[in-house]
Amino acid sequence: MTFAQYVQTAIGIFSSVVIPALFTLAFLFFVYGIVKYFFLSGDSTKRTEAHSFVLWGVLGMVLLFSVWGLIHLLLVTFGIS
């Protein structure tokens, strides 16, 4: 197996397993924060904590979308995928 095949295999595993798992985790943080903010919080400290979960969930998804798009742009540019 050549180095290019190793890279393609690693990219395939990364794209099909790692990235979706991270997206799922960020989405779950977002949903947990929304549920906690609207339904489970009674005082302002819990609402602030829930707000931070929502914020970090959204930031995580934006970061993942950006990195995912950049990686695919580079892969298409260099003809790897």
C-alpha cells in the first residue's frame, strides 16, 4: 500500500466517522442547552449555564462546518478525492 492510499484511507475514516461524531456531539450540546434554558431552568445562574451550552454548541458546529468545507476544498483542489 502506498502513502497516497494510506492518506486516502485516513481521510475516509476521518470524514465518515470522526467528523459526524463531532457534529453529533456539538448538536447534542446545543439541544441540551436549549432544553435546559427553556424548560429546566428556574434561576438566572442555571439560565446562564444553559446559555453557555447553546453558545458553545453553535460555535462548535460553525467551526466544524468551516474546517470540513476547507478540507473538502483542498481535497478537490489537489485531486485527492
